[in-house]
Amino acid sequence: MRRIINYAPRPGVRLILALLPFVAVLAIYIFASNARLAVEPADKLMPSFASFWTTMVRMATTIDRATSQYLLWWDTWLSLQRLFLGLGISALLGLVLGIIVGFVPYLRATFEPFFAAFSLIPPLAVLPILFILFGLGEASKIVLIVFGIAPFIIRDVMLRVAAIPAEQIIKAQTLGASTWQMISGVVLPQVMPRLIDSVRLSLGAAWLFVIAAEAITSEGGLGYRIFLVRRYLAMDVILPYVIWITLLAFLMDYALRRLSVAAYPWDQIKAT
Amino acid sequence: MTTIRFENVWKEYDERVVLEQVNLSLADHEFLVIIGPSGVGKTTLLRMLLSQEQPTRGRILLDGEPIASEPTADRGVVFQRYSVFPHKTVLGNVMMGPQWAGAPLLGRFFGARRRALEERAMALLTRVGLGEHAEKYPAQLSGGMQQRLALAQALIMKPKVLLLDEPFGALDPGTRKSMHELVGELWEENRMTIVMVTHDLPEAFLLGTRVIAVDKRRNDPQAPERFGATIVSDFEAKCRSVRESRAFETERERVRLTLLAGNSTTEDRPPVPAIETALVKD
């Protein structure tokens, strides 16, 4: 009898094991849903998969009278727009500020403690301030996302800049590099894979802020829809929407991971 | 011609004296090796020559001029580790210096200029034995190969002085031996000045033409930080006149042999192995 940590599954077994929890959750839901529907056919809490499907088909293919839009696509478009704008601005801010502040000692001494303090402000606590300052429109939602994740990305990039060995920077100088050339030729390329990872880690938080902002005030969006139909206990909308958001988040994460592998092959070598 | 002079150089950190009264003058085409116990300030000496650190007193002259107060292209360096850029291929690493010098904004050459530089870099890579690894990334190379790459990367800038900070410290004995040969040959071919720090005594005397030992001359047991280290001994390991006469004899022998072989070619090789044999001029 070996120690339990010395037993590892074979690849085929590994796949089955990985699928097991998903199948289990699904089976439990179907079982419970069927049991409830048998007692009360109009039960709203645990609708059957058939009603999920019909609801989603309705939302994806029929024009809603109030907004004259295909609701599912309209909500997705609005939420993704907010998410991408917020993430994009945060990544750009993180890259520029993180590199400049991380690389220039005087700026680092000035701003590092400030960023550290700033990143501890709970973004949702200042949401009312953002609504007052930027109104109830799109601007305040995007600022909320940036407020929420940019400080994290900035600090992460700064740490990566600081982790570049001093020898490399000295070497670059003995090869005649100017500050700009060191930033563009040594620091930036080595920070990019970390920035992508950082954005991947921020995806969850970014969705949180999108949905929180949409829940409070919006004309549309995935979070808005979920909070709107909550009043009618419309689980047949809420659950598929949650799965849809999860799927979108997974796809974005996957795309970013592929991008990192394709664009920065040298970073992968180091990992193996 | 490259000469280095240390004029009464001191290095102190607050109360602690690391180096004191360092005086040294180094002629052209020397291979200076600095030895001494660990933590005594050998590397500090090298760092000051590199301008990675500033002396607290005294000054360092390169060709009679005080050295710049930050690292510049006239002093190349190879560290024990991390001297190459992990995000560039082997060829890309070697091409970095000239591209930075020639393209201030983009740091990148295009077209004919790029091809010329690629050719030059490849010649140099072949010289250090990395010809067939040009497209690999440093992480795919062994420790010895990375150091060869770091050497090529520094040499393409044709520095006046090449500084080596325990460059072979992390290598296994076999690799170390072949690196010794390579560095010795490159030093001959390029007729440059090399300053190397090591704690390996046989290595020091194998490579160095001049070996200096750095240690504390005085020690106060109550206040060990009171006195710093300085040059305690200075050996001329390979006498200059012997070296030069040997080079001359080798050259004469070579010319004699070519004349014997067939006095047809009008070879105009310079009397000593020239700087430009490996480095094709731009």
C-alpha cells in the first residue's frame, strides 16, 4: 500500500474523472427537477431542460416588443461591450503605468505606496460616487470596472518589472540601450505574458462589476436581465443566462491563454 | 589601445569600508583576473568599473578619461547568470546591441541593413560554436551555451573592455574547460582587455596575464567593518615580452610554412592576429 499521493490516474481515467462532477451536478438537477415537476407541473424554481430550451430559443430568435431587439444577443452585446471596454482600458493603464512606475525609481518611490493604498478601496463602495460623477449611463459602469481591476493589473505589472533580473538591465545598458529602448525592447516584451495572465485572473472580477453595475441601473445587459426577471422567479431565464455568462468567461479565458502561447512561445519554454 | 587606471579608489557603505586605497594601472591587451575570498569586494571592484556602483572616493580612468557614471557600450559584461534576454532567440540576442545603436526609436533594422547584421551575427555565433542554435531561445540552451551567447552578444559591440563576473562559476568542469579555451582565443583574436572576477585559482593563472588578489590588509577584531580590502598582491602571470615574442614566433613560423607550401599567394595577413578576423566590419 503506497501513500495516496503516489497514485495518479491514467489519461483516459483522468478525463472520466474530470467529467464526473459535471455529470453528477446535472443528474442531481434533473432528478430534483423531475421530482418537483411531478408534484407541481407549473413549478418555477427548477424548470425542466425543455423549458430552458424553449425560453432561450424565444429570447434568441424573436424580437422583444419593448426594446425591439433579440434580447439574448442584445444583452450579450451590451455586457460584452462594457466588459471589453473596461478590461481594455484597465490593461492599457496597467501596462503603461505599471511599466513606467515600475521601471523608473523616482516614479516608483512616488507612486508605489499610493497604488497600494488605492487598490484597497472597495470599488462597490465608491459606486455611488461614480454614479454622481459620471451619471447613470455607460461611463460610470466602465469606470467601475476600471476602478475595480486596474489597480490590481498595475501592481501585478509593477511586480513583474521589478522581477526582471538587474543583470539584464545592466547588460542592456552595456549594449548601448536608452531608457526608451530598454522599456520597448526588454521590459515590455517580458511583461506582456504576465499582463495576459493578469487580465485572465481579472475576468471574474470584471464580470462581477459588470453585473453589479447592470443590476443597479441599465437599459439592458446580461446582469440587468437576470435581476429584472428575478421579480417573476423566471429561473428558466436566470439559469441559462448564468451558464451563458460562464461559457463566455471560459471562452475569453481560453482565447487569452491561446494568445499567450501563440505570441510568446519563449514564455512557455521556461514553464516546462 | 585601452588602458585602465584606478586612482586611490574607496568604496564605503555608511560606516562599513569595503574597499580602500585601490590603485591599479592596466596596460592594453591584458587579461586581468581578480581573485580573493568571498564577500571581500572583488565583485564590487568590477561593478565600479562597470559603473553599476560609484566609488565613494577616487576615480577610475579608461584611456585617461573618467568613466561614465552609468554603464555604457564601451564596457561589455558577462555575468554568472541572467546576461541574455529570454524573450529573444539566440540570433536576436546577438543582434540587439547594434540595432539599438542604429535605430534609436524602433530598435530594429529592416531590409539590407538587417541582412548585413544577421550575417555578422551569424559569423560571430559560429565562432563561439552556436551556429546551429541560432533560432533557439536561451531557455533551450545549456548553461555553457548561454554563456557563449552572452559573450557573443557583448563582443558584437566591440567594447574596449570586457568584464566577466565569475562567468564560469555555474558550469560543470568539462564545459568550463572548453569555455576557458574559447575566452582565451577570443581575447587573442580581438586584442582586447578583459577583466575577470573568479574564486578559482587555477582558472585565474590559466587565463590571466595579470592576477591581483584582493583582501583585507588590516583587521580590527573589535570593528571588522573599520578596514576595507585592497590589492594585496599583484602577479604578472604571463610576462608581456614573452607573450609578444611568442606571438611573433608563431607568426613567423606560419609565414615560413606558407612560403614553403607554395610561394604563390600574396597573402597580406597582418603581423599579429587581427581584431577583425571574427567580426566582419560593417
